[in-house]
Amino acid sequence: MYERILLPTDGSDVAETAATAAITFAERFDATLHVVHVLELGELPPGVDDSDADGLAHSGEAAAASVAQQAQAAGVSVTSSVVDRADTIHGTIVTAAVEESADLIVMGTYGRTGLDRFVLGSVTEQTLRESPVPVLTVHEETVVTAAPEGILVPTDGSEAARSAATHAIELASETDATLHALNVVDTGVVWGDVDVGMVLEALEEAGREAIDEVVDQATAADIGTVEASVASGAVHRAIVDYTAENDIDCVVMGTHGRTGLDRYILGSVTERVVRLSDVPVIATKHTEGD
């Protein structure tokens, strides 16, 4: 399923957790791991060429080499490199993934909220919004298993959710995991002078149809066990709660990959789950032809 995995690293604690996750997946799927550090111009003090500057210049290379050694010790085929930042950091990562023909990017994120979230988590979140390649995210304390027993795919029937369902079904098939399909009726969208009961009933019916579509697809793929549920409330919170209450080992979600105001509306659910989830989250993006 995964043949080439890209791991950006900066040597931080959360990047080390991501490295463990990437190596675990590479072992499980017999994939090649490519470790990359994006060298920012700001890491090199201008006009300084002494040993301190040389140490700064090679710190990223050392971080990438350290992960490569861990991968080699685990029997994983691995390459490592330091690339100059030719674009934004996330843009450079996405370009590297495309050039390496990667089918999975593994990254760490800090899981914070407020202003810190925009500073510390922005590279990962921008990457998962714009990457055509699925992005697996972990926090510093996330534990990744090579043999997940439960995989959750939230669905709202959108094209992005359908692409995520296809990915989740393939992953469940490869790992013999139980597939959980969840639709959340967002009660927060019901406001104003409307017939609340009628609107909720319509949302629940649409949710059941989205769930049935995933179940039918999973059944056709011979997934052994499929659990289907409809919940209500704040969507991201319902997903996180379901994950904790049902021993989910991995969440697979679609992202719309939009920017600007639409991003804050359409992409916020996936990004909030990424920040709050205790288990790995794989964000996929629908592209034409999926």
C-alpha cells in the first residue's frame, strides 16, 4: 500500500516521534523511507564561516542521518538528504514528496490551540492542506502500532470523504483491522427561524446514506468487520470522543485543501482532529480522477 514514505525532520522531540511512526509504517509495508531536512536560510548566520556556523549548517543533516541510522537498524531501506528551501517550508516538503514519488508523508504536530497553534503547527497543517499525498500526523506522546485493530473513517458523503474512505478501506484490508464508519450530525448548523426537527431529521438521513455508502464499499472489498455509527454534536469533538471510546488506533480523514476563508470553514474539522487526537491521523485530499 505504501511503497515510498517521506519524513521531514528538524530533530525536535515531536519529529522523533514522527520518525518512530515512519519507521514503523515502513517496516510494516516494506516501504522505502526518505528522510529530509529543509534548510532555512535563517539557520546560517550571514557572513559567518567559523566552526559554529558550520555546526548550524550541518545540524539538519545530523538529524536526518540519525533517523536514517534508526531505520537501517530496523532493516528499513532508507535515504536522507538536506534540501535548500526554495519555497515555503511546507511547499518545499510537498515538492520533495512529489519528486520522490512518495505515497505517504509522516509529520509531527504540536496539538496546540490559540496563537501557538498558528506558529508551531502551521508547517504541518499547511502541508496537509496542500499536499496531494496523504499526510500522517502524530503528537509527541502518540503511540503508533504496525497492526491497528480499529480504523475510523468519518464521512459526510463529500468527495473528500469518499477518497478518505477508499484509503481507509485499503488500510483496513492490508492490516485486517475493523473499519469504523462515523457520521456526525453537526447540531451547530441548525439556527435561526427553521424547523429544527425537520432539519435534524434530514441531516440524519443524509448521514445514514453516507454511512451506507462506506459500508457497501467495505463489504465489496471483503473487510471482515465494519462498524457503522451516527453521532451528533460538534463534529471534531464527536470524532475525538469516538476514537477514545472505541479503541481506535488510526483515523483517516479527508481534507478539502482550501485556503482563505473557506479553509477555516471546510478544513477546520480535520485540523482540529489532528490537533486533539491521541492516535495517528491520516489526512487525504481528493483529486480529480480519484
